[in-house]
Amino acid sequence: MLTISLVGFALVGPAAAAEPTYWQDVRPILRKHCTVCHSERNVRELEVSGGLVIDTFEAVLKNKKKPLLAPGKSGDSLLIQIIITTKAEDRMPLGGKPLPDDAVAVLKRWIDTGAKEGTRPENDPTIVVTKPPRTRKLPVVLTTITTPPSGAFGPGTPAALQLSLPVGPLAPITAVVFSPDGKRLATGAYGRVTIWDMESLKPIKMLTNVLGTVDDIRFSPDGQRLAVSGGQPSAKGDLRLYNVADWKLLAVLGGHEDVVNSVAFSADGKRLASASFDKTVRVWDVTTYKQELVFTDHSDFVYAVAFAPNGTWIASASKDRSVKVFDLTTGKSRLTFSGMEQDVTAVAISPDGQTVVSSGGEPALFYWNPKTGMKVRTQSGHSVGVNELCFSRDGKIIASAGGDGTLRTWDAATGKAVALDASGFARVRLRSQPRWKGRGVRQLRRPRPPLGRGTAAGCSSRCCRYRRRKPRPTGWR
């Protein structure tokens, strides 16, 4: 028996000590911790990638800026130096936790043994695409300076030729928000934020220095800042502040370890709250860009956060099927609203701070008293889950966006459906999509005075739709 055991050990030993390779050992580490920022896609966005690309074996070996590897000498390799440095401001991943010791050990051993490529997997998704994804395109018309000769296209004076190009594929619109004056609409999609002029209904600016998905966008109450949140699932959260005057990046608020799904400004614009899939809710000082508070009371993803009008408390909605109220003075949880059977994905607070409304996987809206934590009313209406909620400026109407592809408006006091006069609306498509039916509406926003003439909704059908009305509906400002 002793002999058999020794033989077995001899057979297992070499396999356990096999030299690591790029494809089998190193690439999974880089994809989890690094390539969300340092990829070929982001190479021109220096604020995201720093010009460093490591998403392929060739890029790691032959970095354009500076050699990353000294094969056989991990201690002299820049790749190792930037992940083990004790200076937090220089260490990668920037703003995240240091790489685990076992991951660092694998990278060191890979370099020390010659940085071998290994065998490229046959089922690698970057090599073989078995089913092309469904894509949608938007026709873009460009006017040229070329004028055809008279008579070429019939009688009359010919106009300058126009070139029509189908542009795509288009990513889903995942976030929408009006500027405080209602003159602009910001829409978010994967890797970009587009700013629209609401008079001409044309894009005036595009921000591409964002990381991964854009899950929420908010203008500060004074309209001077734009907060953009998102990130890469299970890799890194992203929260950025932009200066609206020139659209320059003001700060990257690091700390979240997973997607930042929701953000909210306080009424005075001095604080920003963020909710993340890392199960935390954080509060930031918008002036210093420093984290003030972090709440870890939720046991699962936090989908949404809302500020109370007086700025002394916030409410958050979570996958743990609860809504929590946090006191910003004490830094502690004050109340928990529970009893839901599905994830809670949205929360809204009335302008007077007397009512909290939540929704989620169930086709209902739940009304709560934020002082006692008691449920005031349960309201049905949608056929499936409700993804987003929004109060009118006067608090008399609440709008809901559902996974059934509909936007609905309700009397906030009674819960009865409010039939706004549809004849006064002009629906404008800001992204190409032939229909809504069967598609989930992800976000909706109402503009603030003085325009306040409609609502905007973003959905998974790769479109943003703006409903513009004149005159404005009663109570909806």
C-alpha cells in the first residue's frame, strides 16, 4: 500500500507543478481584474486605459508604451510592479482592492517560467462567433457640397447631394435624464453618454470616456455637474462627475467593487448617493470628491437609491427584497421595509418626504410611511415587474416604467390611473426601434421647469423616446 501511495504521488506531482500559461492561467486573471479598462477598445480613452492595452497575448508581450514583461524576471517586470506597489494611487486595479495573493503568485510564476502562451481554447468567444447578434442601425444623412448638373434628376434646380449611411449596431438605451432647465436630455448606452438638444432634437455632445455599461445618469440640481454611473459586472464599478460647461471629467469616485446601478444628488447638490451591486450604498461630498459614508446593511445587490428632500436621509432598494432608510446624521440604518416576494429594483420619495414608493419583480407599486415603516398601500396595474418610478414636481402624480413595455401614470394620493391627454403628445424617437411591445422600459425621467413638457424613457429596444406635450398636463411639471 505504501508503494502504491508513493507512485500515485509521483504521478500527481508533475501535473500540479505544471508551468502556467497565458491562455489557461493568466488570461482569466487579467479579464477579471484588468481588461475592463486596459483593452483595445479603450486605448484612445486615456482617462480610462492610460493608453495601456493587455487584452491579448500579443499586447502583453509587446506593449506600445513600455515593456510590461521581463521574461524570467518577474521582479523587474512592470506588470508585477504596478499590482504590488504599496502606493494606492499608483496600484492597479486603480481604485479597487489589490489583487489576491494567489493571483499575484500565478503572474509571477508565469513570467519567471518564460511567459508561455499555451494552447488557445477552441471555444474562445473572441475567436469564434457561432451566432451573429441581432443589430439595429440608424440612418444618418450627410449633406455634400456636390451639386448634380441641371436636368440630371428632372426639371428644376437640383439641390446638393445627400449621402445616407446606416450606422450601427446600436446599444440599448439604459439611462435617461433631463437637465434642470429641461433644455437637454442625456442618454446612456454601453460605453457612451449622448447629450441631446431638446429644441432641435439633435445630439450636441457625446462622452465616451466611461467604463463599461452606463446604468444611471443624473444632473446636479444647479445643472453644473453630470454624474454617470455603471461599470463592468463582477469586475469594477464606475462613478464619474463631469463639468457641464465644457464636459470635462472632474473626478472618478473610486470605491465600489461592482456595477454602480443608481445615483442621486441631494436637493442642495452638495452630496451624491450611489447604490452598487457590491451590496453597498455610499454617500460622497461633491465638492471634495471624498466618500463620507458607506452603508453595508443590504445582503445582496443594491439596485436604486433616492435622496429625501431635506437631505437628512436616503432610501435604497435591493435584490434582498427590502427597502432600507438610512439616517445621514447618525450614519446608521433607521428602517427596513420588507414583505416583498421579488427583487426590489426601484424606489422614489415624494417631494414632501412623506411617502416612499418602491417596485420590482412583482407587478405592483408599494407605498410606505418613512416615519413608521408601515405599508400604506399596494397598487397593481402593470402585467409584469416595474423597473422604475418617478414623482411629478408637485408630487401629485407618479409615473412607472414596466417590463411589459409600458409607461403608466397614477394619482399619488389614491393610486388610480391618470389618463393624460394623449392627443397633445408628440412622440419623438431619438434612437431607431420599430416597436416597444414585449420590451422592458428601463428608465423614465420628467423634465424640470421651465420647459417641463413631457417624459423621456430608455429601454432595451435600443431607443430613447421623448413624449412632448403642449399644454402640459395638470400637476406634471
